[in-house]
Amino acid sequence: MRYASLLDRLGLHRRELRAWALYDVANSAWMTTILQVFPLFFVRVAASDLPADVARSRFAFATSASVVLVGLTGPVLGAVADYRRRKKLFLAAFLVPGAIATAAMAGIREGAWLYGLTTFAIGNVCVMATLAFYNALLPGIAGQAEVDRVSTAGFAMGYLGGGLLFAVNAAMMASPSAFGLADTSTAVRLSFLTVAVWWVLFSIPLFRRVPEPPATLEAGERPGEPALRLAFGRLRETIRDLRRHRDAGLLLLAFLVYNDAINTIVRLAVTFGDEVGISASALIGALVMVQFVGVPFAFGFGLLADRIGARRALFIALAVYGGISVYAFLLRTATQFFVLAFLVGTVQGGAQALGRSLFAAMTPRHKAGELFGIFGVCDRFGGAFGAMIFGTVLSLTGSSRPAILSLVVFFVLGAVLVANVDVDRGRRRAREAEAEALARA
């Protein structure tokens, strides 16, 4: 009974919820090992024949281009997945080539910067694309009273799983000979291969246990219509319909603003640390610490949201992030970088998970794919904008400190927008839209 009660409090009390959360374990390996290790590997190995500032700029621009691509295609594919009742199939369609591209990263050699960027960009597009379909499954398996806990549980599980693999990979990179490897570069390449295997392995429970939400027709739609034409029609209607779902739309705007800053920190923390002179071993150690600090704090934000409400809990996370931006601008030593990493670990999962759960609560289930496709646009274009800032500032000044400090504005503006979201009204209108769709079915 105590075990069941604990799982209920954590949001993992049904097998489909646990299976859904395991996909966070699956994709988090990419978010840790690839996103954190590849930037250093790219600059020092794949782009070793380029000046360091040129290599960093090319990586930033490649990151920006890949997230823009998935942002442009996500809403249309989400609408098709809603109509065809194929969210899991679309997830698999991106997972397979993404895993292949990730495995191919093990073949990156010294000076092969174009090959390295190409395989990275394909993997990045694919892992980001899967998240729209993964997130769209949440409203169908979690009720209104549990969605915050389930969403934060996913992030916590992701921190744990991604952190475990990252810790093993970091140990390989620190002592390659202990693992029978020739050198650090070989260890890095093997790490990329482990991510591909991990990503596929921990995705299996989602395909086996998470149900596909039922498909419904919108007003004026007929069975058998061409899926792509219907998808564009649905997308136009949904964008117009956001006036009715004003609070969901406002949350989207808030998420675009504050998640831009979060993604900038996540994606370019290693580049920034390397620029200010933090050693590679200290950078990897700090990033491993973030993963394990994030586990209890992500679960904690779910419990805090139950107690004070998701919106208030999100305010706390954004306030801490504002302080992080100022602190990052001032840091000079490895010890300060570890403090920064700890602070990021306390709020990163909570801020992103609560944005996801709030949006899921205000999303009609029959429109989850396309709406989370739009949600993904806000996520991806936010990351692209932040990466573009870093790339531009690095190119013009050779320093990214001004960009780090500017993130305070994003967190403050995001909090102001969240303050204007009426969550109860948004939930009520989502349920009304569901009832109307069922009446037409």
C-alpha cells in the first residue's frame, strides 16, 4: 500500500503512465550525452582545422537551422497524426532515422566537421520531432488532477535515466583505458553509439503500453479526405480557434519567451563554460551533477504544484532562473560553474514540465497532436532564437556573456505573461470543445 501510495503521489501509479515516462528516459540520453558532449567534441576534433570561434558559430547556426526545420513541420504532422490516429507511428517514423544518425556519429573523424554537423542535425531534428507526438499522448492518459505530477515525473525519470548513461559515458571519457579503449576520442564515439541503443530500448514500453487516443472528425470533415489537405485545414481552424482558447494561446506565448532562455542555457552551457576557461573534466562533472540534482527537484515541483498550484510553482522556477542568468554572467571559476549547474538542476525540469502540464490541461484531447505541434514550434523557435543570439554575438564580439545576461529579460517577461493565464477558464473551454467534438462523432 505504501508503495502504491508513493507511486500515486509521484504520478507513476498506472502502467501506461510509467511507460509514457520511460520515453523521457529514452530521449534524455540524447539531451545529455549528445547535446552536452558533442559541442566540445565538434570544436576540438571534428572541426579541429577551423578556428575555435568559427567552429562554435557553425555549431550554433546548425543547431538553429535544425530546430527551425522541425518547428515548421511539427504542427502539420501533428494534425495528420490526430486525424489518422497515428501519434505513435509518427513518433516511430522519426525515432528510427534519428537513432541511425546518432549511431553514425560514432564515425566522425578529425577534421570531418561537415559530416559531424550533418549527422548531429539529423539526430537533433528527429529527437525534437518525436517530442511533439510524445507530449500529445499526455492528455489522453492523465486526468486533470494528476497531469502536473505525471509531467514532472517524466522529467524526473528522464534526469535519472539520462544521468545514469551520461555518468557511464563520462567515466569512459575520463578513463578510456579502464574500459579497454584507445583514447578519449574513441570513448566519445562509443558514447554516441550507446545513446542510439538506449534511445530505442527505452522507447519500447511506450509502443506496448500507451494507448493511441481516439480519432474524431471536426465540423465539415468527411471520412476518407486526403490527410495532408485535411491537416492544413485543421491547422488553420486551430490557429483561428486559439481566440476561443485564449489562455492556452497566452501560455504558448509565455512558453516561447521563457523557454527560449532555458533552451539557450541547456544547449550552449558547454560552449559557454569552455569559452570562460572551464576544463573539460569540470564541465562533464557539472553536467552529470545536474542530472542527479534534477531527479528529486523535478518530483518536488510536481508535489509543490499539487500544494500551491502549477502556475505559482512555475513562478518560483522562473525567479530562480533569473538569478542564474546574472550569476552566469559573473562566474569565473570551476567552483562557480558547479554552483551554477546545481541551481540549474533545481529548476530545469520543473519549469519545462509545468509548462507542458499546464498546456496539456488546457488542450482538447482530439486536437492534442496539432496543438502540441504548435507547442513544439514555440519550443523549437525559442531554442533557435537563443542559439542565433549566441552565434551572432560570438561572431561579432568573441564573447557570449552579454547574451547570458540578456536572458533575465526573457524570464521576467515570461512570468508576466504566465500571470495573465486563467488556468481554470482554459481547462473549462478545453472540456467544452471535447464535448462538442463527441457530439459530432
